[in-house]
Amino acid sequence: MTASALSRLLSSGDWWAKTVNYEIIKGNAIWRFFIVLLVVLAAMAAGRIAQYFVTSAANRREEKRGAGVVTLFLTCISKPISVAILALGLFVCKALLVFGDEGINPSIGTCWTRIAQAVAAIAFAYALYRLVDVIEHYLQLWTGKTRTKLDDMLVPIVRKSLRITIAIIAALWIADGILGADIGAILLSAGVGGIAIALAAKETIANFFGSIAIFADRPFQIDELVKVGEHFGPVEDVGFRSTRVRTLQGHLVTIPNSVIANSIVENVGKRPFIRRTSNITITYDSGHTKAKRAVEIIKEVLAGVPEVNTDAEKPPRVYFSDFNDWSLNIYMSYFVKPPDYWVYHEVNERVNLEIMKRFEAEQIEFAFPSQTLYVKKD
């Protein structure tokens, strides 16, 4: 169409007659579309207003009564309610228009209905997605009453799993039940692609099942001291893929859960005591009298330390055990409680200093590696 022809069309008013013959607006006065636009804007505004009032009510209730189930429920539905009001507005908009032989093409009306239903379904699924926070709240209250900290790590995993499940089911429901997509073909293609992905991500799948084994068997808890292979330190975090261990040197080591599931895990944090064994050597010049006295002094020192276990099952052990090449050997063994690594070292320091002090007072000399050479003169 040339510029002169377009000018004649506009000036003659024929352009409006051609426009109203389109299937989109035929049979509907132009004011209906203005009302539809106003209804959509009003629905969006009403959704924001409703969200504001619900959020305010939840905040006021939380200030007065704390985070209860009603407060959490109101907080969770504050945003989905705006989407639900928008879906209601779309249904109202369709009622304002004329469809059929004398109006808009019925297929457009069917599509409009499906879109409105899809928005309503999204609002419902979004509400369920947010209501998972209520389940998480009560799970945290339950896990807070248990001694183990590993189930505390299970709460966010349950939350993520529930939300992913809701999102997948909602997407399939909207696509199949509302929009009429061929889910069978989609799932078939997804199954073929899933096999390829599974083969490529077999390590990830192995780590996932490794995490399930960790949560089921509970070989350790959070903050417990463990040794996995060459790595030794407290456990900081357990996830779906890996476990993080902070070594005593301060390094953060990430260990795949599949490795932990197939490894020997030494849970040092579960020990009831920390055992120390040591050999104390004195000189041969001490003689049997001072050797016997040295054993008595060590027993007296250990009996005076409250952190040293004195139960009948695991009492401290001190014996004059052997004649070394250059010393008399006294074997010492005791258990420290509580099984705290740094308390253990502090107790050892006190024991060592007290033994040195008592030996000096009794003039008992410690031995050190030495040799005596005898030179024969011709």
C-alpha cells in the first residue's frame, strides 16, 4: 500500500470498518476492552493491597504472640494471594467480552480460560511452595529437642526436596491438565535425555546416595572430630553432594559423600576418654629405692588430677616396666575426661610439671641417651 492510498484510507474512515471486522474485537464495543484493561489493573492493585494487609497482620501477630502457625500461614500466603486475585481478574475479564459466532473466535476464549486457570494453578502451587516454611519451622522445633546436630542439617534438605517436588508436580499439572501439552512425549524425551544425563552424572548420583547413607547411619554429628582417610578435624557441614571437614591446620576439606560411604570413618568425637601413654626414664644410678619412689610419685600425681579417670574399669597405670640400654623405664598410662582435645593437652602439661617438681625434690634424675666409653691402656 502506497502512502497516498494509506492517506485516503485514513481520511475516509474505512480503516475503522476494517479493524472491527478482525476476529479479535468483532462483536465487542471498544469500551469493553477499556473495562478489561481497568479490571486487570484493578486486580493487580487489589493484589498488592491484599498482600500489604496480610503482611501487616502477620507482623502485628508476630510482635504480640511470636512466630506461631497462624503467623507463618499469613506470611506464606501474602504473596500468592496477589497472584490469585490476578487470576480472578482474568476470569472476570472474559465475562466482559463476547465470544462465539457473533463475537471473538471461541478458540481465543478457550485459550483465555486456560491462561486464567494456569495463573490460578500457579497461585495455588506458589502457596504450597511457601507453606513448606511452616513444615520447616516445626521440624526445627523437633530437631532442636534432640541431642544430635545431624538432623539439623536434614531440615534444609527436606525443605528443598519438598519445594522441588511441588514445583515439578505443578509444572506437569499445568502443562498437561490445563494447557493440554503432550506430557507423554515430553516425559519420553526427558527419559532418553535422563539416561544420558545419569551416565554423565554418575558421580553426583553416587554422592547423593552416599548422603542418604550418612543421614541413615549417622556415623558422626556436626562439630564432632572425625578422621576420614588422611583428613582429621571437626565436621562443619553435610550436604547432598559432599561433607566439609575443618582440619586442625585450619584448612577446609570437601570430601564427596560417596567416598565417606565407602571409607572407614574414625569418629574421634565419640570417645568417652582420651588416653595417654608415656615412658618416663630415670638413670641407673637411681637404684631400686628411687625407682620404687618414682613409681609412687607418679601415682600420687595422677591421683591428684581431677580430669584423670580413676574408675575401676580404666584406672591410671604406672609400672617399673623395663631395663633399657641407658635407663630404667617407667610405663605410665591414664585416661583424660572430658574427651576435649585441648583439655587433654592442658592436663598433660600439669602432670609433666608436677612430676618434674616432685622428682627434683626427691633428687631423682631423668635419663637421656648416653654412652660410657672405657679406654684400655696398653
